Amino acid sequence: MVTAKKSGKSAAAPQTDEKLQKVLARAGLGSRREMERAITDGRVIVNGRAAKLGDRVQATDKLELDGKPVAAKAAVSRRRVILYNKPEGEICSRHDPEGRRTVYEALPKITGERWVSVGRLDFNTSGLLLFTNDGDLANKLMHPSSVIDREYLVRIQGTVSDEMKQRLLEGVLLEDGMARFTDIVDGAGESRNRWFYCVVMEGRNREVRRLWESQGVKISRLKRVRYGNIFIPSHVRVGQWLELGAREISDLCLTAGLEPIRVPPPTREESKKLQRHERKLRAGKAKPPRLRR
């Protein structure tokens, strides 16, 4: 059994050693800072012993967080990001005890890796979801310090006054603290069924719904249409996915404060498969999956 190595200038330390918090973050378990706190709190076990800050590990080490085994993943050879147009009626979990369909069922398979969700959308919310094979990128995109705006299209039942919009822009006290929209733009509709575009800078649970409901109105439809610089392309229908290109992923990395990875492009076979998929999307031949009832 390999023992976790301490950080330091040791000539014997293999070059494959990595900081423990970095490995845990890459596995999609939280940000590096959160993983540092987990290590300090004694929640991380390496090879049967409590880990300490400064530990370095190899792929052969056995890791646990909160008593659950962690698969130590090597640095991704090619950073990938999937855009998924989520329908209503899907949950953002890998498994559901009630047997409802999950968002992961519609995504392409990846060998030796897994898709990590960049945030979540609730059961009755549709729209843009991002997934990546790089847990560190996912955590940085979700972290409040990245200050990434999320834009939603909402249909409101009830009267929305200018005074109400001003309160929502200035800030409303919710049960988990102050929250606000950074922008609200009128959309289509009249009277008591109107559409609005609104933007938040955080990803708190049901934040958009709770903000509007704090003003005595209800949301009858809610769809996320943008995450940072990423929009849903018009040819990607509900229930379909699209893999982002190198330039879009590079922009996402810069937005998250992460250095882009210089890696070889997709293999010829991978490129052909992605091109076939996008042609089907544009031709309307890629059918969205059926929802379970």
C-alpha cells in the first residue's frame, strides 16, 4: 500500500504526486478550498489514515471522504464541456428513488470518466445545463467568487409593477440571506401573464422562484437561457445536447479564472462522431428522449 507523501523538496517524490485537495476537487467533490477544509476537519482518509494539509497522493492511493471511497482521477487529457437543453420533468441527480428520469440519461457516455454538473436546475425548470469531465472547472464555474451571471426567461402570473421590479433589483431578504436580480427586462405578454428576462449572479437553490414569490406573484414557466457567455443554440431542442468547441471552452476557463489546458484536438473518430451528432441536431433528426410518467 502506498503512503500519502508530504509536500516538500524531496528528490525521491515521484512526479506523478499531486496535492490531495486538487485530486478531490477534480473528482467533482467541491472546490479546492472546500476540500482543504474537509482535510482540516478530519473528513478525508488516505490509505486508512487521517489526511493532513500538505499531503500529496498518487493514483494508487486509497482515498475516502466522509467514509465514502473516492476514485482518484488523473488530470483530464482533454477538457470537455456538454451543453444540455433540459426539459421539465427531469432531476439533476444520478439516481432517483422514485424512478424519475435524470439529466444524465440523455448525455453521451465517456470511458473512464464521468460528467460533473455545473450547478442544477429543479424538477420544473427547463433550459441550459452545462456538464464537464473536469471537476475543478465545474467547481470554479459554480463558486460565487467567479461572479458568473445566469439569465432566465420567466412567465409571471400576477401584476408586476415598476416598484416591484425596483425592489427585486435592490435586494430582498430571503430565508438564506439577501438576494437580488442584477437585471430585469420585459418580454412578451400582457396583463397577468407576462414574460421577463432576469439575471442572477449566484446559483442558490430555487433563487429565481423565491425572489418573484417574495413579491406575491407566481412563476408558471421558468427556463435558463444563458450561463456566462454560453447560450442555447437555436438548433438544440429540448432534451438534446451539444459538445462545446475549443474556443467556447477556453472562454469558459477564462471566465472561471482557470488556465486553458493545451491538449491535442479530438481524434479523427471522435470528430466524426461529434460532426454526425451536430448534423442530426441541425436536421432535426436527433429525437429528444421520452420522459417517464
